[in-house]
Amino acid sequence: MRCPYCQHPDSKVIDSRDVEAGIRRRRECLNCQSRFTTYERIEAQALYVIKKDGRREEFDRSKLLAGVRTACAKRPLPTGTVDRLVNEVEAELHRLGRAEVASALIGELVMERLKALDQIAYVRFASVYREFTDLESLRREVETLAAGRESGRPPATQLPLLPEEPRGRGRRGRRPRNQTS
């Protein structure tokens, strides 16, 4: 590892830490004693996606991220949720150990996670992914989703869309009047 300051080829590692995408190392140049940070990450083998029409193209994380972000747009989700979802899907694809995966598998992995995360985002993603051609097929999907839901509450991972009102107060924050006759 060359020093970024004096270009000396030797340095020593002062500290190593695991980070999300690999290893972070603090180094010190043996020549000028300057300190700098390097990051190491595992380079995964190239992954190819087999499209519906049979074409093959290299997996592009940014395309997957854009699609999930579009489905989750303006939804009350915690910060970083979409990135974590895409990281999970990408990790799952690499765990399969295959050089090629069908785009259908990627879509199913995303929908499985979106269904548990946010049902509106799930329907948005499914409507594009499954290419609903008519209102009836969309209605069936929404009914299936509603039938599988136990309560009228959103998933625990979803933030509330509107702030909850304190109990015992009316619409404008006033206590209801006691009715006496």
C-alpha cells in the first residue's frame, strides 16, 4: 500500500475494524509517519441477470435500488430501510452461488420483503413487476393481500403516516366537554 502523501511503498496497520462492506484499516507510513485510512472489501464474482426475453445483462444494484425507491416513494419508512432491503436481496443472490439468476427470482425476493415492510410499496412494485394488464388482476392481488392481514394495523416496521392524537382529547387538542343535563 503506497502512502498517499510521500508514495513510499511500505506502511504498517495501526487498527482494523469490520465495517458494513468489508474492513477499515488505519495505516501509518513507515517513511513520513503520516496516517491514512484504507478500506478492503470482498469482490464478489460477476452476477448476470436473465431477463424475461432471454437477454443476459450484468446485475446492476443501482437499477434494483431505483425500482425499490420508486415503489417506496412518499411512504413513511425509517431512513435506510430501502438500502437495507436491497442489501439483503443482493446478499441472498450472492449466497445462491450462481453466476446467473432469473429476473423473476429477484422480483420475488423484493416482493417478499416489501410485503412484510409496507403493503402499499408492495402493491406498487407488484403492479409493475407482474405487469397487471387490467384492474381485475390488480384487485385480486389487493384482496389477497388484505385477506392475509390479521389486523387493521400497518406492519411494525412502518412509521405512522399521521401522528397519533393523545388519548382523551378532541380534534383540536381540547378535552371533550362533560355533558351534564
